[in-house]
Amino acid sequence: MIFYMFIDTAKVFISAGKGGDGAVSFRHEIYVDKGGPDGGDGGKGGDVIFVGDGGLNTLIDFRYKPELRAKPGGNGAKRNQHGPTGESLSIKVPIGTIVRKNGEIIADIIEDGQNVIIACGGGGGFGNAHFKSSVRQTPRLAEKGEPGDTFEAELELKLLADVGLVGFPNAGKSTLLSVISNARPEIADYAFTTLTPNLGVADIDDTSLLIADIPGLIEGASEGKGLGDAFLRHIERTAVLLHLIDAYTDDIGEAYRTIRSELSNYSPDLVNRPEIIAITKIDGLDSDIVKMQIDAVKAVAGKVPVFAISSTAHKGLKVLLRALRQKVVESRKVVDQIDDGDSEQIETISLGKAKIAESWTVNQILEDDRAYFLVSGDKIEKFARRTDFDNFEGVNRLRDIMDKLGIAHELRRKGAEGDSIIRIGDNEFPLIEQ
């Protein structure tokens, strides 16, 4: 027997490819003592790309691949040969995968075949041919390639389904799913038969419903008791909740209240989700007893639709599925209307992306009896990453850029002198070549 482990969270180290370095080279031709610069540019580093795959339903592969690395770009070469672009790394992930970086969501894979660049490869550095000008005939500088995005990503899988089955252990969720869909969950007469979420497609008339069977809840599940706490996240993305309650339950109204309470404790939004109640296992019960149980639930649930079904006897299933389909359609329409309403945003005045990239700050730092000036800003930090600090021409070019951006003026205004240490990113250098 083969067992498949369900994994719905994982951590993985992601590293996009470094950009290739530009080359310093000069043409060597017969009868030409010193030709012009012909150093080529470095190639861009490869990206790390996630691709949604409807055939996957677990993140277990990431437990065995804790690192995802794309290929670096090639270095430039003589004769204006540009380095090749690094090969990107494409990784298949289940639909419903959320990717977080430092706790913030950077990607949400919700469609089959959806491509999302999770980490961008670094840009390639310019070769010295790029820096030739009327006043600089023999440039001996080239840029270094930029590092690619590198970080630890937190992955979380939240199953995407039309209907989520909730209820106490042994309420009949797995049996219902096995009868109305192509899913084959484990079924037995004891609590916590379902140890992993199961997905099934139920056909009804000319449409279908994607249904998720969530492991049974118990009182205190939202606080970590039983199995519910580990899988409640999968209910968050379902359009409609179907509460299953065993017809043989002594206090059927209290059972419904307990389930609702656990959902509310986990996420207040869940109690506002469209819902339907199904009383299960009615085969063998008198109609009077079934009606009594329906009335007991309605006394607590109010206007929530209540159905009585028997999965094993295939009783009441078609009517239930049609009601679920209608609820799902109504729920999706409401979500679409909300999304359309959000698109009409209040106009605000803000800096454009280009201006934000060019903005910078200068701060004087005193650290361990050592003073330096910290320069920050997207554009200037990008230039610094590309600078070869072992090449004085490269550093002088960075100084020229600082001068053109007004940074050098601000440094002097704040008291920087020729031998003052300037820090940009991880690199330090004096304001003026010493």
C-alpha cells in the first residue's frame, strides 16, 4: 500500500540567478596599436517562477527541495559578446498556494497554468564598450552583475473549492464525498477517519461542484484540539459551507452551535459565509424523528436551509446538490460585485514610480565610535551593486553619479569631507579618492 502525505505548509530558500559581469576588453587588430573598447555586457540572471498545477494538492515536494536556485547569467566577453541569460527555474505548485516573504503575501496562485515570478534574476553589468564617449576613449571599467532576489519563502496551501464540508468527526462527510464525487477518502466507523483534506468533483445537471472534505471539528478545534486547527485554513476559500450533522445526535441544535462557534473563533468571517445544513444518516429513522431533528436545527439556525439526506441510500442528494449549486452561484456574484466596487478608488496624489526610484536619503551614523554617512535609495543602491569597488574608475563613476543626483552636495551640507566614509548598501568608500 502506498501512503501519500498531505503537507499544506513549507519553508523554502529561494535564490534567483546573479547577473553576469560586464567585460573589460580592447580590440587588437593588425596595424592598430590600441583598438577601442569591445567588452560585452553580462547576461541577466534566471528568475524563479511558480506555476499553478491543478493536478497537485500538497506541498510535500518542498520538504525534499528546501532550496530553489535559478542559474546565473553569463559574463560578457571580448568582441562585444554579451553573456547568455541565466536559465529560469519553473516550479509547479498546487492551486491555492500562497507565498509569503517576511510575513507579507507576494503571490497567490489561484489558477491552473498561472505563472508568477517569485524572485527576479539580477541584471547583467555593462561592459566597457558601453562607457566609450568622446572624452573617454579607453574606459577601463565595467559593471558587476546584480545579485538576484534571495530570501526564505513561507508557503501555505489553502484549498480552493466551491463547497467546504464541516462537521463533527464521523458526521458522514467522507461518505457523502465518496458517493457524489470521484474522490475516494478513507471511510470507517470511528472518529478522525479523515486525516487529510480531500477534494472531489460532484456533477449536477450540466454543471459541477468542487467539494472539499475537511477533517472533523471538535469543541476547541480553533485552539488546537483534535485535528481541526491544522485544516481550518482550507475552509477560508470555499464559497459555501455545508454543515453535516449526524441524525442520531442527542442535541442536534447544540452540535450546530458548537461548529459555528469554532468557525467564528478561527475566523469571524467564516460565520458570515453562505451555508446549508444537511442532517445525515436518516436511513432507518422514522419520518417523525427526522422532522423533529430538522425543527431542532431550524430553531437555532434560523433561515439557513436544512436538508435531510442518506449518502448510503442516495436519498435527498440531488436536491441538496442543486441547492448548493445555487448558493455557490449567488456567492460568486456577490464577490464579483464587491470586487467591482473596490475598483472605484479615491484619486490620490503620489510620486510616480520613476521619482520614487530616484529619491534618496543621507544620514550620518555613529556606530561603535565610528562615524559614516549612509546613503539610501533604489537608484543609487542599484548603481552601487553594479560597481566594482576594486576598480578606481568604477568607484569614480559612482562618485560622478552621486554628484549628478545631488547626493554629493547633500553630503557636504551635512559636514562630509574628502576622507569621510560613505556607505551604500554593503559597500564603503571615501567621498574623494585618497
